[in-house]
Amino acid sequence: MELENYPLGGKALSDKDLENSLFVKHKPSLKYAWDNGVAISRYLAELKEGRIIAKKCRKCGRTLVPPRMFCELCWVPTDEWVYVEDTGVVNTFSLCYINWDASLVPKGKDPHIPAVIELDGASKGMGIMHLLGEVELDKIKIGMKVKAVWKAEKEREGSITDILYWKPLE
Amino acid sequence: MSITEKIHKTTELTNFKGQIPTNYLYTYGIAGENFFRKIKDEGKFTASRCEECDVTYLPARIFCERCMGHLSKTIEVKPQGELYSFTVCWENMDGSRKTEPDVLAAVKIDGTDGVLVHYLGGVSLDEIEIGMQVEAVLKPKKDREGSIFDIKHFKPSAK
Amino acid sequence: MKKRRVAVIGAGITKFVRRAQETGKELSFEAVRMALDSCDMRMQDIDSVTMGTAPDAFDGVHMKGEYLSDGAGGFGKPYMRNFVGGGTGVFAPIHGWFHVASGMFDTCMVVTSEKMSSCYPHPQAAFITIFDHTTEQPLFPTLIWIFAMEMNRYMNTYGITKEEIAQVSVQNKKNAIDHPSAQLGKEITVDDVLNSPVMAWPVNRLDVSPASDGAAAMILASEDVAYRYTDKPVWLDGVGFNLDTAYWATRDLYYPRYVEKAARMAYDMAGIKEPDREIEIAEPYDPFSYKMLHHMEGLQLAPRGKAAEMVTSGATARDGDRPMCPSGGALGVGNPIAATGLMKVIEIFLQLRGEAGKRQVPGDPRCGLAQAWGDLMQVGTVVVMRR
């Protein structure tokens, strides 16, 4: 069996070539139930109540969100639970016109707006990734203040999606 | 130092459900394409021989894994061989019980060092013996697609 | 600690294509075969094998290291797999360096192989799983988000424009025209980049490297063994690797501090005191156009915020003062995740020997560097090479 361009190899198959080639398809069933652990259990339970909870590390003084049971910089168990605000500052953002599976956002629909939001009450630079919404695309600026928009209480499930998105704080 | 808080009641444990949402399409590769087309179009098995290492690979390959030599020639071999090992399988993938068992066989194809794994059929459980001669039963040509299932199963060769 | 000097003596790269017919094993074989032929070695002369290959989720093959082992020449040999995302391509030779420098093995075959095309609906979909499963995955993130947010932060911090960054795509894709393995070697303009579809602002389609299938392999040898096979060994004089926190939203993204730490580790080992003077040619990792600039600064090869000026002035062109990505980089040659970094190391290997053909940088360079990056913007891997 000859290698095309021997020995360079890497025989390209276009979409049309693929139709004439032999292949097998497979969809594995990869389902998971990830244990939350102590810290994330509390984080999700508080999100269901409409609050964001953090944990303090007394050694470095940081207020950590999402909360963790040990500080990854100091390598010691963390200390008090503290609540932080559901407001923050946009550290960076993007306007994304493709979905997670590389399909395109339909023309005319708004792009996804992921952002890193530094939460008020947490340490400086302590951000979480979330989405922005109810905002004009050309008005988004790094450094702008935003506030969380929560799902209605009965619809919350104990997930990061209990916050629908963050909108500009007037 | 250990974590300062623990969850003691198992009923208080929570988890978050999700999945890895990808699916896959595997090309057979240069050698695989060759091997399975030969089965599909002509009903024949092909092997690759490395003279330097004195090994005959089946299914056919483009390289020898021992010396990394390029194997460009293929040889035809008969679709038959010796039962190298087998197992009788009573459970499905989800753990439920099968009504009729499946027999999986490892068949060492004559004239090669290659072993194919497939079903063993047309034989009752008490007749199976390691070392017995078996041959492949292929689907009719019109039903063959160029897949391992173009072989229906192996069955004992006529004595 | 007593360690031996390690040289690169041979190498091979397959063509990088969007979808290859070959299986991952066959791609590995093609690269290994070329590497052996390049210095007239046989597989039995190789003492150990190290394989770098990206997550099993790409090929959908669990235990991928073991699956690929026979194609890598791992049959019956001491074999190890390593993996740090996109940083693997430079991490694999570092791993191989340990094998030889420790004195346990005289020769080592370093292989990296990637077959991403098996992943549907698109290889990008596999990346959803690198985000935290509970706090980030429910938002349906894609990898492009992180790059776009990092690029935005970088641009915003220093006031760099998209036009300046687009020059990197123009330079690298043009360089790639002269690379035999290249997938996307092409002459384009800054306007082409700015007018290409917006994927995730500020990233346009021509700012991004493609998904690719491909493999590369390289042979390492200890000092006394190297001279049996070549009279032009290239020494791996410095290795460095560093990993930052997975809580990536707590780091300010405008500067890759983990690349700096990895670089310093490699520079200390190689005795380099002034990298911006002593490193004559470099291959920083460029999966996105702005990343080449980001990494140049992390590697101390450009002052912070000033890397774009070096591209504008022509300093980073092949005939400039500080050539960057003469191969064409990931943007031009292709990006099979684990193999890209090794392609860059091989480029420096060829350049320092004067064997890079049309891509050869003038001036007889003697000291070069290759760097890769990966995971959740976490890892920096660096090698310093000298002849």
C-alpha cells in the first residue's frame, strides 16, 4: 500500500473523499455525576438562594470565589465563609458568533457575550467567568460595572445558571 | 493539615450531572481501507509480511511495529484459521442477562501471526475446543459494506 | 546533579492536513520513519520512546498513548506518554531530555501525533470539557472565548490595535508557503484578516490556526552517541516548564507569567543572561495571531506591550534582526495540538544546521528557542537549542 508523498504522508481527505472512504461512526455514552465536595455544594446551595458565597484564606488574605476548602497558593485549609456582592467589574469580554460545537450563531441573532467579572467584596482580580446580557454591543467596556440578573426564585436549581447574565449597573 | 469541614451524612452529598457531548468518525486508515475493501469487493483476507523481522501481520498494515519498516506489499490468505481462545458471554453491556449466550473467538489466521476477534457460530457450546479449525462465514456480496460485520461469524471447518 | 549533554540528531514531520486518511498510528509511523531515515538509524538503535498526544477525547480513543505506541516504535521498549495540552509539542522533547540526560538511555525517540478530525461535531467541541464541569461548563463555553478574552485584555492593557496584531497572521502564513508540511501557506493582507468573519470579537477567522491531523518525531542522543550518527548535532542546552493555576479567572490575562518562569528556567540552565541579545531565532507558539506577541513578551524577547512594534518594523521577518516563526508557525503550517510544538523545535533544529532550505534565516544562527503553551492558558514549555 503506497503512502502518498512517501515518506511525508498525511494524505488529505476532502469531505467528498470522505464519502468514498471507509469509516465507522461511534457515539460513546459519557455521562457523569461529579461530586461537588463541601465548598461547591455550599456555593450552589447559596446560588439557589440568590446569594454568592466565598471563603477567606487568612494566610494570604484573599477572599476566594468560587469557594475552596484549601488555598491553592498557601496550601492550607481556608477559613471563614463570607458573602460577596452580586455586582462587579468587567475585567475582559468577547462577542462570540459561534456556538460551543463550532456551528454559527444565526445571522441577526445576538452573539454570546462571555466575560470575566471581578466580584465586589472578593479580592482584587478574583473573577469568575459568566455571560453579559441586556447590553448594547458597542457600549461594553473593560472596567464597566455590572450587576447579576437572577432567575425567578422557583426556577433556580442550584447551578451557575441561576444567574442568567450580568447587565450594566446604571 | 486536613480540610476543616466535612459532610458526614451521605444523604447530604450532592453532585452535578453532565456529559462529554462529542461523537466520533474513525477513518480506517490507509491499511484498514485496503483490508476491508478487499473483504467487501472480493471476500478475501489480506496480510502484510515483514521479511526482516519474519512476521506476517493480519489485518494488513503499512508498517512493521518491530523495525518500523514500510510494508507496501500485501499477500492474500484464506479466511480460515485455528481457534486460539474463546469466551462465552452471558451479560449485555448494561449488565442485564442475555437469553442466548454469545461466543467470542480469537482466531489465528492460517499463514499469519495475526489474530482476529469475532463471533463463533454454528456450533454448540460443548463442541468448542481450543485448536479446532474454523473458517469465516461472509455475508453475501450485496450486503457487504466494508466493515468487520461483513464477516457474520466463524464456524468450524468441515472435517 | 550530574547530567549529560543531550543532542537532537534527526527529525521528521508529516504533512499537516485538515483530515488525514491515516489513523493516528499510521501518522506516527510516517513521522518516525522520516526521523530514522534522516540520520540513518534503525529502530533497534533507539533505547526508549516518549509520546506526546493530546486528550483522548479528540480521537475518541481511551488510553491513547498505548494505542499509538506501536506506531511510535514503542513495541517492546521503555515507553512513556506525556501531555500538557498545546504545550506538549515542546514538553515531549523535554521529557525525552530527562530520559537521556539522566544517563538511563543513550537514545530516545520523541514522537507527537494528533488526529483531531475524528471528533464530531467539530474538534472544538471536545474543548468544552476543559472548563470546570460545575461552575463553567453549564454556560456552554468554547475555547475561543478564552482566547478572545485574553486578546481583548492584552489589546486593552497596552492600546494595541487589531491591525498591528493582524500582521502576525500575514507574516506567518507567508513564511509557511516554503514549508513542505504546510496546510495554510498563503499570501494575505492585513485587510484580508480584518475582513474575515468575526468568530469571537476581537478574533477573526484569519487570526486563528486550523484544526489539523499530523505527526512529528525527533531523535535525541547523548553526547558520545550523537557523533556516531551526525557531525552537526544540535544541543538541548536549556529546558523549562511551568504550570499556572486552573482558577484562570483569578489571573490577569494580559501577561503569561508562567511562560516567563519556564523561560527563566531554560535560560538559567543554558547560561543565557540577555535573552533578547543571545537568542538569535525563536519559534514562539502562535495558535492565534496575538499569541505570538503575548509569548514574545513572556519569553523576555520583547519589552511588555512592544512586541507588535517589532513585527511592524520587520524585525521578526526571516531577514530581520530577531526572526520569529520562520517556519510559518501554527497559523501557516497547521495546528495538530500535540505535534505543533515539535514542528517548531524541529524548525530550530534545521535552522541551526543551515538545512531549512527556502526558509533558512541568514547570518548562520547558533542559538535558538522554541516555546509552546497550552491547557486552560496554564502551561509554558521552552527549549533553548545551540549548535
